[in-house]
Amino acid sequence: MCGCVHSTQDQALHLEGEPRPSAAPISTLAPRKMPKSISISKQLASIKALGKGSELEKAIATVALIFRNSSDPDGKLEKATAKHLLQTQFRNFTEGQETKPTYKDLLSELDEHVENKLDFEDFMILLLSITVMSDLLPNIWNVKIMK
């Protein structure tokens, strides 16, 4: 079993002694078609309240959607997934931080987190903490904002 919802439901029905939903035999070799995920930009566009939202609102909504798309059904993010998101979705902020004591402390706190999972609040605090100590932040502060 792959652990996906469909497989778990099929297994639960089969274990309870009820027939499988279809009469056709299920091959363990034939892969099931997984639904395609919807892009974050399309998910964001589907939120009517953000149609005229500010850039800041859309930025926070984007973080929330990325979190939700990566989290488990209980809305928690596994530590390994959180680290993966930092490496893939936040790499410009984490780049060059690996040797800094503050960054090492943040990651060790993540490793020591009791639940092995992060909720959205913990994830946001982690992102903000990394942002504040990032080498990228001074570059952002130095961007010319007036003509």
C-alpha cells in the first residue's frame, strides 16, 4: 500500500469483509493515477476574498497554502518535510546560514521538537526567525524604493 487515502479505504473495506468497490480485480502492479495537484498560483486565485488583496496578504496566503499542501490531514508538518521546504522553497534565505550558530540553534530546536511535527504557527515562527537572521535581508533593505 502506498499510504494514500484511496488505498487505505480499499484496504479497510477489504479487511472488514465487504467486497471491493469494483468487481474488476485490482492489480498490485498497475499504478493508480494520482490526481494532479493544482498550482499555488491557481489555488491563490481561487480565494475570492484575496481578489483585491494586498501583496502582503497574498504573500501570507501563499505561505499558508504551501504549508497546507505539504502537511498531513491534521494540519501538521513533519520535521523532514519542514527541512525540505526550507531547502527548496526558502533556499535564498537559508543559503550561507549553515555555519552560523543561530541557524544551527534553530535547526537543533526543530530536531528537538517534541511532537516530530510542526503546526502552522511553529512553521511561521521558524520562517520569520530565519528571515531576520538571513544574509538576504540586508539586500532587501537596500533595494531602491523611490525613483
